[in-house]
Amino acid sequence: MDAILSWADRWLATRDRLVASQRFQRWATAFPLTRPFARRRARELFDLCAGFVYSQVLLACVRLKLFDLLQESPLDARTLSLKLGLAPEATARLLAAAESLRLIEQRSDGRYGLGVLGAALVGNPGVVAMIEHHSLLYADLGDPVALLRGERDSTQLGRYWAYAGNRDAAALAADEVADYSDLMAASQPLVTREILAAYPLHRHRRLLDVGGGDGGFVCAVAAEVPTLELQLFDLPAVAERATSRFAQAGLAQRARAFGGDFRTDPLPAGADLITLVRVLFDHPDETVLELLRAVRRAMPANGTLLIAEPMAGTSGAEPMGAAYFGFYLMAMGKGRSRSPADFERLLSASGFTGMRVIPTPSPLQTGLLVATAAPETPSDRAVS
């Protein structure tokens, strides 16, 4: 028997038939009251089609260092042509495209200066590094259907993030972790500022940053909270990089890096605050559960776990979690973007309680939540 459709379902079905009708589309475009809505929908649909081209305009500007040139002073098209190493016609085409995307803008004397979006990129090496990095993602998405069907033997992102899904990740050599460690270090300040602005780290005695890369977050925390003891845990080759960075920053006596694999090696014990900064969304649920349980074993009862990463379902940024991270992590080979409800389920299964979301200045790039380590029961101790 056919399912009984609700009133809302019947209305949506009617709407879909209406909007799909070319006759209705022509009417909506011509009628004054519906014309603005029709044009906006047409623009949104076109932007979906043209989004890749827009991103390549941005990449060209970054690789040609156009924003760096215009930061110094506005320049005319002829001067830019010489500095960019492009023919005048190609320069004019790039400038027109960048201006339409608000990356640059013409000034009153005909010269070009930074636009509102281009200016935001200046002084943000993390964002610039991610723009360059996305060339790998674009290559992997050349055939998105093949990716969805699992017909790709390997991907550019899978090779780049060498630890993802790698049960022998602890054996990775220094050159195998260098590129992604550098990328994470470049983009780390964006997330670090969000955490420092939103959560009072000074309440704690010792912090352990699990998956902390080359120590960028730990070094920033050290400068803001001088009373905090600091530890870091990551793969051996990555922990070596962190040890060197701590020494260069004068933190050798205060910050210590431990190398290992959480699947086989215990985490350092004794920290009353453990942080996971952009770590969990790289992994599937079963690996996340392994890691969260390892974190719980390393913590005292009532210790605090802080998780910082983009969250699925963030109001106003829904496409980021479902579309962008959904396909990025598929190309990477593991992981997914999770909502606070997803985290609450995983945390509850791992021995944590009292999860709460902490508001951040820019929730689009950093979601933040904390949970408390529940006291272990005798059965928990037996399992561990």
C-alpha cells in the first residue's frame, strides 16, 4: 500500500512540480513581485555551477601574489601586468574576475587596490596555505561519482594525509609527515585564537594536547598561560618536530613532547585538561572511540576534555559540514564532520559526561565543546 503523504509532503511535491515548470519559471521572472526571488534562485544555481571557476581565480591571485603587491600600494593595470608576468589581455581578464569576486577593487584614479575579501587574506598565511592545498582536493574531485562509488584506488589527499587509516602510522618517517605538519602549523593560529578567546585555560594545572602536531597550539598557550604545565602527544616523527620547536621557543623545561600511537601506546597520565584540536574529524567513529577511551584512561576523574574542530550543523554554515567536509574527508579516505549530538553519543560511550558547547567568536571555523571524565567503575577498570 502506498505511504500516506503528510500535508507538508504534498505541499513540497506541488512546489517541486511548479518550480520545475518552464512556464512557471518564465512567469516568475516576469512578474514584479516574484522577479527578485526568481533572480536570486537563478544566481544561487549559477554560483553552484561556477564555484570551481571562482576558486581557481582565487588560486591564481594567490600564486601570483596579487594581494601582496596591492597591499604595498594600489597599482595600475600596466604595472600589474609587468609585475605579474602576464600579457596585458590576461592581466585585464584576471583583474576583472578578481574585482567581480570582491578580491580587489578599482580606486578613483583607475588603479587597483585590495577588495574587502582580498584584504582579509593579507596577513593570514593559514588561509593562503589552505587555498594552495586545495589543488589536491580539486584533482580528487575530478570524477566525484567514481569517488562516491569507491572506484579510486588512491587519492591525492589520501597520500598527503599519510596517517589517515594507517595502522602503521607510528612508523612514518620525518619526510612523510613534513608537508601536512607544515600546513597544520600555518593554519593553527586561526583555531588557537578561537580557543584562547572562548575557554579559560588558566583554570587548569597541566594540559596534554593529543595530536598536537609540531606544537604550535602548545606554544601559543604557553605565552598566554604561563602557569600551565604542558605536554604533547603525536606520532614519533611529529613529536620530534615539536621537541625542536619547544627548544627554539625556550620551552624545553616546561613543555614535553611524547611520541607514539594511541592505538598501541598509553597516553601520558596526569593532565587535568586534555585537548583534541582538529583531530577527531579525520577518523571514523570506531577510531574516535578508541582515542576517546585512551584519553579517558589517561585522565583523573573529573578531568576536562576539550574538543575543537568545525561542527556539522553549525547555524549559517550548514554546507561547510555536509558538503565541504563531507567530500573533503571522503577524498581523504577517512573521517566525517560531526554535530554536537554525534559527539555526545561518542563521549557517553567513552566514559565522559556533562558535555556542553562553548560559543566561539567564529563558529564557522571552530566549534568548541568540553566534557568531564566520569569516575571509573570497577567494571571499567577491568576492561581497561
